[in-house]
Amino acid sequence: MSVPPGERLPASRIASHLAVMAVVAAVMGVVVAGLAIPFAGVLGIGAKSLSKTVDNLPAQLEADPLAQQTKIVDGSGNVIATLYDQNRINVPLSQISRKMTKAIVAIEDYRFYQHGALDLKGTLRALVTNQASNGTVQGGSSITQQMVKMTLLNQAKTAKERKAATADTYARKLTELRYAIAFEQHYSKDWILERYLNIAYFGDGAYGVQAAARHYFGTNAKDLTLVQGATLAGLVKNPTGYDPITNAAHAIERRNVVLDRMAQLHVISQHQADKNKKLPLGLHPVQTPNGCVNSSAPFFCDYVVNYLEHDPALGKTAAARKKLLYTGGLTIHTTISLRDQRAADTSVSKHVYPTNQAIGALAMVQPGTGDVKALSQSRPMGRDAKAGQTFLNYVVPQKYGDSAGFQPGSTFKAFVLAAAIRQGIPLSETIASPMVENIPMNQYRVCGDRPFASTDTWNVHSSTISGTMDAYTGTQESVNTFFAKLELQTGLCAPYHLAKKMGITLNDPPTEMVPSFTLGVASVSPLELAGAYATFAARGLHCDARPVVSIDDSNGHQLKAYPTQCQQVLAAPVADAVNDVLRGVMSPTGFGANLILNQESAAKTGTNDNNMSVWFMGYTPNLATASMIAGANSQGHWITLNGQTIGGVFTDVAHGSTTAGPMWYDAMSQIQNWLPDATFTPPNGQDINGVQTTVPDVSGQPYDQAANELKQAGFQVTDGGYRNSGYAVDTVAYTNPGAGTQVASGTAITIYRSNGNPYVPPTHHHHGGGNPGHGNGHHGH
């Protein structure tokens, strides 16, 4: 303790120093007597209150688990996003390089393995020095005491607790010491050093030695070299001042201090120290992006986080669930296919630009599991509204993304079609469908077979064709008047509740269970619609949309599994019939004529009033993909797509097939090569009325066998008597309608039997030969 020449210390300071000296003995007793010592002279408080303070200190400090980063991964374990409050990955001491541990011990507490909780030499030196400089506490802390301080700071919940954990007072020092003794009694030195290296802050957002090794050097803690270890060991004292990225000169200077200290303690030779002091820092900074913004699938990631924050199994409150996600070191296994996601992103960005007055979105769901394979939208995640960025997730239901959804247009006709098939209305039943139809609304029935409560007349317009339609033509041409009249037969209750069971969020029957339901009055997200149509693809099995398969805790043990949640909501033959009808949209004459894949596919287009949004809801047996483009200005108000330039192309009038369809096709034509080959199950005419069914060729069969085969195909049979034929007597000569013809199931097929006399064509010579209409029947041969 030096005093400038010519100055004498005041008496009060001398007394104070004497008190410090007196403390030496007391400190010696600290370790022995568990802190029951009169520190009064140092603290300036009465002996009574001091011993009370000491007695009130808890005997030991619970070391809570350290906050760690959570990883969101795909099925192969590829990381799609990292979430953290503190960027930390815990590692055992065995996974930390010996060069690193030796460097940290050398510079921070070289006698760590020799002394107890307190390094007496260091602490006494600090006490004397600090007393001489007006009582601020500096230095002298053992690694155990530092670990206690970091633990208290890390576990501080309030500003007051944080302040107490870092206060420059002897009271804090005393508290630390009490806890340090407890740690030393209950844990090994290795455990304490391991926790210290995992809890320490190494600057620039890196907590713990593993995150620091990754962050500064792109390596793992177990592979740190001497130079790297010395650099990190030097950081702990002042992570900002010695930051190697922003303060390289200071970082080198500090690293060299560590190397010299290691040489001084004979941990390394002076020659090794000098050689390493000449080396550059050798930084390879690796950023660990935090949150969904930097994810390879930002809006899928956002959906996963929101989905899990709604799961009560992960915590009693939303705040508790969020804390677990951002600090728990979890591994979240998701359903995404990065291959499908890239195909979706490529197509969406090509068809709708971020700053267009429109939003483009694709949602992909796997039938039979509900697994969400990709979610993509044209407006990227971010704060820069001028660049078209947004944090609104337009692809998912409002519960998970804050967007209230979009009007789905004629895509809702599929629910009415399914309800009609379920009720036994034949697909072949024809309905007169003019361009305009006026229907009194009270002719519609709601649940309980009550009339719809309105005296108004619904004025329905068709935008495609008019005429007499059956379910095939009415659906493929999306004829509004056909569906308005079909809904008179099905009632409004059945299609409404079917849509709900198929995953569409419907909560307000008075505004949704209305005659115009079939034209898509309820708002819906692309993900909900993809999930509903996946139900048709899965032959009536509806599976709730599932973004997460399972979650592992920080030790790699499964914390929770998310099994598929599926139920059969439609009989398989009904779904098969819907698929059969919707396959027609993808026929050479359908709306999807230019969008045909090398996989069997089915689709429904959707457009709402004024073309505010257009849809192409296409699916294969293996993947259902909703493609939607909606008009939206920069203020977020919905506008018409007509007259907009979208994706660099001027759109005079928007349509589901020509505007949203190509965006669907460009994604699906990439993905189709990876899908397992599958075909839709043709509907069975025995189960479904009016299915287009091919009449089998039963010529030459015994009558009973032929009749049975026709009934199996869903036809009725009538006996047409005998005809001339080359077939054996009493076997089938031919049928009417003939073999190979497409006829609605339920149709009566007439069987004509052979009388054994070969058929001879008439011999007169006018053009055109025999008239097959006169029962001389060579139909079907």
C-alpha cells in the first residue's frame, strides 16, 4: 500500500486499515465457521445485525438450468431456425479443449484446484487494496465466487435482484462467499469449472464457451487451439473492451497477457507463448441468427412458434411457453420438406413480387397425415414496408398468424358437392342452370330443417356457361346457378358442418350458413383450404394440420410427441366420387387444361366477387396445394386484381385457372418428380349414384354371370330377350348401352341373349349399311 510522499493518511483511514488487518483472522475463520464472523469493522454495521444477516442467508444456491438456444429442424435434422434469449449450447467439461480450461484457470484463478471456496491470498490482497481506495470491491474473486455471481445475475428476475447481484459492496461479497462455500461442499471442482465455462458471457451475444467457439472461430469448444483458448479466456474480464471483432488490437494485447501468464505459471513454455503471440487472431465469425426472420422458411417457422405457444402442455401461461421455447435448448422436429418449400418459394416469387398490389400464397399439406410440407407468401418477413415486407402470416389461420383470411370463392362448391353425394343425389341428375336465377331465400333449409330466415330473393349469376348440367359438368364449369339449386336439395346445414369437420374455421352460422355459402362467403386461409382438400385426397380421412412431429429437451430426450390427429369425416366412396368429378377440371377440356402434371391430379378453381382473390386448389393423391392470389394495396386494404400488374404481367381480368393456376403448377411440376406414383381410387357405382362408369364387356358370358358383373359395376339390369348372334345359345350377345361406353351408375343396362343364329347384315346396297338402331344389334362388339 503506497502513500504519496509528503501526505499522511487521516486517522480514520488508518483505523479502517487496522480493521482490515483484524479481518484477516476473521476471514481465516470464515471457511471454518461457515461465515459466523464479526465483519462489522469492514461493513460499518453492528455485530448483532451482521450475525443476523449471516444467519438469514440461505445455506445454498439452487443452480437453475442455463438458458440455451432452441433449434427448429426438418425431418433430416437440418436446422431451419434458432430461437434464443441467450445464445448458449451447454457442453460437458470433457467436450472443452484442455488448452481452453488451462487458459481460463491461469488468468482467472490459477490456484483454483488447490484452494477452497475462497482464495485467501487473493481475497486478502483485494480487501486491503479496496479498503485503501475507498471501498469499491475489485478482483480477488475465485472462479467459484465468479460462478456464483454469474448465477445470481442469470437468475435475477427483477431490476432490484440484478442490481444486488452486481453491487460493489461487502454485503454482496459475503453473500457470494456463503454460496461459494456451499457449492464447494456439494460439487466437484470440475462441475464448478464446467458450469463457469457454460454460464460465462464471452461478448457479442455469445454465452458459454461452445457458442463463443462457434461464434468467433467457427469451431467447437473441444477443438479450440491455444491461441483461440487464450483469446476467449481473456474475454471474460471485459467482453466488450476485448471484443476481437470490434477491438482486435485490444483482444490481441489481452490474449498475449493470458499467454504470458500461462508461461509464468509453467503451463506452457515461454517459447510456446512467444510463438503464439506472433499469430493473428484467426477469426472465422459465424452468426447464429435468432428467430424466424432469418429462417430458410420464415412463415413456416412463425407458424411453428405460434402453434407451440398455444400448447398448454408446454406451460401454464403463454409467457411460460415462450420462455421454454427461447431458453429450453429444445430440438423441435417439424413436418416441413425444404425441397417442397424451395419449389413453393421459387414459384411464388416468380408470380407475385413483394411490392405488387397483391399477395400470393401457397400452402402444401400431405393427405393422410395433415403434415404441413411448405408455406410460402410473396411478402417477405421484415419491417421494411416499402420493400413489401410484413410480419403478418397470410398463409395460416387467424389463430396462428393474425391475418383474417380471404374469401375462397367457388372452392366451397366442393363441400356442397360432397354433401349431395353423401345424401344419395345421383351425379347424373340434371339441373336446369340458366345464366341468371332468382331464388327466394326462405326456400333454403338450415339445421333442424327450418327455412332460412329471410324474405329476400337471391339473384344468382353464372359467369361461365348455362344449360342443363349434371354434377360433372356443373362442377367442372363451376356453374353458380347449378350449385345454388343443388344447395336447395342438400340444405345449408350439411355442407356447412362438413366444411367444419374438414378443418375450415367457421364460428358464426348467421353470417356463414347462408345460401351464398357455396360461393365462398366465409373467409379462409390457404392452409385451411389445403387441409380440407387433402381430406378428399385421403379418401375422406381428415387430419388436423400438423407442423410439429415431436420436441426433444436439451438432453435429447423426447419432451412431447405430436401424433397425427385424424378422423374419417366422409365415407371413402363419397370422397372417391368428389375426386372423380374434380379430376375433370384437369382434363384437356377443363379449366386446368394447361396445368396437367405427370401425376394424376384434381382441382377446383375459385374466384370471388370483383376478383379480389382467386384460387387454384389442386391436389394429387399425395399432396394438396392451395394457391391463392389476393389484391391488397400497401395499406393492407383488399382491392380487385383486375387491371393489376402482378409478377410483371398485366392482368386484365383475374381467374383462378389463369392467375393462381400457373403459380400452383410451377411449384407442383417441380415436386411431382419426388412424389410416389399414385392414382385416385375410381368411385364404385354400387356405392355412388350416377358415377360415370364404363360398361364392362360381358359378351359370350352366361346370363347370370353377366348380370352379376353389371350389378357389381353399379348398374341395374333388364332382360332384352333373344337376338341373332354368333355367340353360343343363351350366352350374352351384346348390351345396350354397349361395352366400353361411359354411363352413369344406376342406369339400366339391357342384356340381349344369343339365339345361336349368326347375325347376317342386310344385303341391299344403299350407303351406310345396316341400321343398328333396329335391334339387329352389333353395338358393343
